[in-house]
Amino acid sequence: MAIALSGVVVMLALSLSAIGAVIAAMQATDAAAAAARLAARGDRDRADAAATQLGPAGADVSIKVDGDEVSVTVTAQPMPMLLGLRPSATACAVLEPGAVTE
């Protein structure tokens, strides 16, 4: 009975970690999309702030401008119990005419 109960506890912990990873990935997707739209308008400071606010806690944010394309990548911190899985998302947008990039 004790072995079965400990197995159930381990499975529950892994399931909760997996749910946390899915939530972090969804937050990263939303944050990357919002930041890409703002960066495409030429508002990089607000893009950084939006990605930090909307993304998972402690996420790394990368904004890159290549020609007329902006790409934003938001990467969450490693998930506990999931062997260092780092949910991330990337969103791209085309610079709007007249947008100033730094």
C-alpha cells in the first residue's frame, strides 16, 4: 500500500509540473506576440516591459531586428521535476512604415 501511495504522489507531482509547463508556454506565447507587435511599431521600451509583465516570472526576453522583421523570444525558467525543460515562444512581426528601430 505504501509503494502504491508513493507512486500516486510522484505521478501527481509530475502532472502538476507538466501543467505548470503548459501554462508557462502559453504565457510566453502571449508575451512574445504582444512584444513583437509593440516592437514593430517602434516602441521597444514598451515591448520589453510588456514581455516582462505578461511572460512567466523570471523569463528571458530577446528582441531582434533583422532588416524589416522583428522577432521576440520569451524563454521561461527551467521547470522543476521536468529535467530542465524551458518553455519558450517566438513571435515575428514586420516593421511598420516609419517605425524607428534602435
